[in-house]
Amino acid sequence: MARLGSARIIRPRDGANPSRANGVGAPSGLRILAAVKLVVAVVHHEDAGPLVDRLLERDLRATRLHSSGGFLRQSNATIMLGVEDARVEEILGVIRETCTSRTQVVNPMPPIMEPGEFFLPYPLEVEVGGATVFVLPVERFERL
């Protein structure tokens, strides 16, 4: 892969159609990608499956990592995508549609207690879901 200004040049895989090169003056068989961003979205585990499905419907490749939150210690998913700048708003729209916040009743984790102490957990109503999204610039993007 070579650099050409702020664009990236990626050699297509064997059997790829070299006529899809989309850059003026690009060597034959190379594909130029515009500036690329890394989108990292931390979402509720119930929203992760539908989110990945909707991204795949739009021909967007995503990587799903299992993670856990700090306050409620519930499982989350971290979704990562490498995309061209022009598609970032599209991805944010898909995340907004798919990852909605809602209220849920949870039992808090008991604190560390001294022997002889007694703890009665009371259920709490908390807001879960939604997404925390980071959009980061990428120096190099290569699909192998």
C-alpha cells in the first residue's frame, strides 16, 4: 500500500476487477480510498446483534468484541469499523436507529462488607442501552 496525498492506495485481491480503480492517474489495478476513520461504538449487548446485522446489510464490515461495563458490570459489545469519511454519518445514523436507551430494573452488587454486617439490596431503575461512539482518524488502512 502506498500513500497519495490524503488518500490511500490499496492493491485489489487476486481476481478483483482492476477496472474499479477510482482515481485520476492511479496505476492500473489499484484502488484509492479517501481518508479513512475508525468508528468504535460501545453498545448494550442486546443491541449488538441487530446493529451488526444492519451494518452488514449496507456492506459495512464490522468487528464485534465482547466487553463489560463498570457501574452495573453488565456485558456490552464494542463494535469497530474502518470506513471512508463519507460513510461516517451513515454509520452514526444506523447506530442511532438501532441502539436506543431504555430503563431497566437491576439489583446492585453488594459492597464488600465486614463480618457481621447485613446488606439488603434494593432494586434500582437505571437507564441502559444507547451507544458511546468514538470516531478516530486512521493513518493507514489495509484490507488483506
